[in-house]
Amino acid sequence: MTSEQRQPLSILLKPQSLSEVVGHTSHVQFFQGCMKQKIFPHVFIHGSPGTGKSTIVNAYLKDLQKIMDVCVESPINASDKRNTQELVYDTLLLFCRRNCGFRIAILEEADNISKDAQEQLCGVLDECSEKKRDVQLIMVANDPSCVIDELKLSRGVNLEFKALPTSILVSHLSAKLLQFPSFPQWSSQALTMLVQSCAGDMRQTLNTIQQLNDASIIVSKTVEVEHIQRFLPPSPSVQVLHFLLHLQKCCFDNQSGGSDRTLSKKSILVSLKTQLKDVLSTVKDVYKWIKFWLFEYFYENSETDQHGISLKFRSVFIQHLKHQLGATPDALNFCISSNHNWIGFTHLILSFYDSVS
């Protein structure tokens, strides 16, 4: 058994230094600047799963340990701590007070900390500043809305991670897979489908490649689209994209009235149920992916690479969101963090259809 077969692909491809990190140029430069200037502020890192948050922290630690002595507290998972006392006082505060030179504490899943613990943690960081303790705290979270402003904005540097453009991920994976003869090569079309199905989550993408390889499901030397279609149920992001495309078609391709309008409206309701309600657990997940496709993905990719979403549809739909919800994407952020229901979302979609058809 080869070394690449013994270890997960996600481990084999993990960057060993900041210079190997793909994308996130400004974040890489920030950590390189910390090392060069010997200035180590606290850092709050947030973004969707699989976008490289923990990867860049691990690469930073490896580079830092090459040039100076660092006392590192093994990554602390906030979900594993039973209460505020155990997390803040028995773990973080004791570590910060240790006399072992420069120290770095990494707090994973910081968005799972209770509000009480977050407020107490602010006190710990203030004590470190007042007593000039040589400590850097790096907090990693998926959902920044669950972290109080005093912790994520006032106590250090805020770094947001977004999924890299599909073209960059596909190009990177294609080059890396060539290094492992035991893995079949993937066509760019198949890799594109996989990356999109995983919504840009690199960890999930690599794990899927690993699982397909370990199960010996694909025996071809080159993996094509037809080899993986039946193994990849559409992800929530793709389901929302398909719904937006269907809504766009009903609104702009079917301009007749009467019975055709009634059929289109019924078609929208069926699509809403089968592509969204039956697949996504909450409406806020729908709003999250609407924000992704109409804002984050739109700004990170060229106008000709929008997966079929026309500029006209995007413009009109956003105007409707502004009218119904207020300024956007702030309104979408509000919808993502609030308890919106399917009835309200259905009304939003049908009123949009009525306004344009």
C-alpha cells in the first residue's frame, strides 16, 4: 500500500507553509506580516466550512515555529467544553498565565461558545493586554453572527474566508492529483461538477474523491462526468441555484397570460417544495445560498460564468428583495440569522413572479 493510500487525501494535500496556501492572498500576507514585524494581534477568523480557515492557521504555525520558539495550546474545540468555567478559566486563562514565552492558543468552533463565556473571554484578553502577556489568541468560527461584537471586532483582527472561485479550485486539484498515481485523474468537467456540488468546500471535495477511490467505484483511468453523476446528490447550494434558474425561466421565458401564468405559478410552487423545502432544513439556509449565488459568487467570478443566472434576473430579483426586505445583502444577513418561515418565503417568491410576469 502506497503512502497516499494510507493517508487521507485531505492530509496529503494540506499546505506545509503559508507559501503553499492557494488563494486568500491578503490573509496570507497578514500572517506573514505578523512574523516579519513580530507583532501578534488576536485574530478572529470566520467563513463557511472547508474554505481554508484551519488550513491557513496550521500553515502559519509551521512557519512561525521555524523562526522562533512558540508555546502552542493544542486546538481547543469549544464544543467539547462543558461550561464557561472549563473553557475560559480552566483552559484559556491558565494557558495565558503560564510562564513559557510567546504563546498561541487556537479556539476552534468559537461560534459555539455561550454569550456568557464570550463576555468572560473578553476579560481574559483585556487582562493579557493590561499585563502585557505575550499571547496571541486565534478564534475560528463558521457563523460570525453567533459571536458578540466585543469579541470579534474590538479585541483583534477580523478575517473573513470565502470559497475560492470554482476555476481556481479545479486548476489546483487537477495539478495536485497528478502527484498521486494511485488516484485516477479527473477531467476538468468532472472536477467542476464535484466542486460545485460541494459548494466550494475543499475538505468535502477531497473527502469525496477519497471515498470514491477507496471504494474502487470508478475503474476508469480518467474520471468523467458520467462516472460521478449518480454518486453526487445535489448539494443545498446547487438546489438553490436550480430553483433560481427555474424561477428565472418562469418569469422571463414564459410571458403569456391566462392559463400559462397559472401553470407557471404552480410550477414554481412545486419547485419550491421539491428543490428547497424537501431538501433544506430551514428557510435561513435558502437565504444563505441566495446570498452566495447573487452576491459572493457573482463578485468572485466573471459575468460570463454565472451558471445561467442572467444579469437581468439578478438585478430585478435584488430590487424586489430591497423592496420586500430592505437593503440587501444586509437584509439577507438578517434573514439568515432570523427564524423566517416557509410561508413568508413563498409569499416573497410569488409576489416577485407577479411583479415581473
